[in-house]
Amino acid sequence: MPKVIDKSFLTKKSQITLPKKVRDLLKLKPGDQVNFEVEGNVVRIIPMPSRIEDNFGKVTPRKKPENFAEIRKDMEEKIGVEVAGEF
């Protein structure tokens, strides 16, 4: 038999607050996403991991470290040439 951890109430806007014990058990924090799986009258809450966290560190810069001052200077020079009409 499933374990009942805590209860919550439905608001007038049909919203619920996940009890702290449930949030802690699922390691959920504000801004996290969850999916709901419905099977008959049973609903499962499944935490959805952040895709940002999954992909952290997978993109490498062209140069290490990127020289943003140099990139900005190059961009501004090219815009200046274009604006001046010196294609």
C-alpha cells in the first residue's frame, strides 16, 4: 500500500502546494518542473531535470578564454564601416 506523506488542499484557482516533505523527497526547488502521470485515479509527480544543467559545459568557446573586448571592438569597427558606406 502506498505511503501517505502529507496532504494539501486545492485552492479556488485549482492550485496545490506540494508539502515540504514531498519537495524534499523529490529534491524539488522553486522553478523546477514536474510531469504528471495519470493512471486511473492515481497521479504520479515526476521531477523533470533542467536541460540547462544537463548540457552545462558541453559548449566550448572558440578561444579559451573568449576575449569579449576584442569581439566587441571588431563588431563596432565593422558596423562603423557599414554605416559610413565604405563596403
